[in-house]
Amino acid sequence: MASLVQLVLIAAALVFALLAAVLPDLLYAALSLGAMCVSLGGLYWTAYAPYVGLFQMLIYGGAIVVLFVSVVTFVRRGEDG
């Protein structure tokens, strides 16, 4: 059962990483990067490293992605007006 969860998390991380690299819209690419970081955090959690998984989810999946999304929205707002 644990190996199935790990395989699903690995597949999700790969799909979200590819989406972050190829999506032309920066907002969707940043959200895809956040989903990849959360799936990597889940992978760390299943590999018996809960603190690393928690920090991965909170710092990279939360704070860094919020920073990227806010920069993308500010740059878009500057281009409009």
C-alpha cells in the first residue's frame, strides 16, 4: 500500500514538474510548481522524513509559490496600465 502511494506521488510530481516547465501562462506554471512541491513533501513524508516533508510543503509549497504568484500578478497589472 505504501509503495502504491509513493508511486502515485512520484507520478504526480513528474506531471506537475513538466506542466510547470511547459505551460505558457506563468500563473498556472507557478501553481503547478506549488502542486509539485506539495507532492514532493508527501513523498518525503512517506519516506519516513516527516519534518523534511512538512518544511517542503510549508516553505516551498506555500511561501515560495505565494511569492511567485504575487510577482506574476504585479507584473501583469503593470503591463495592463
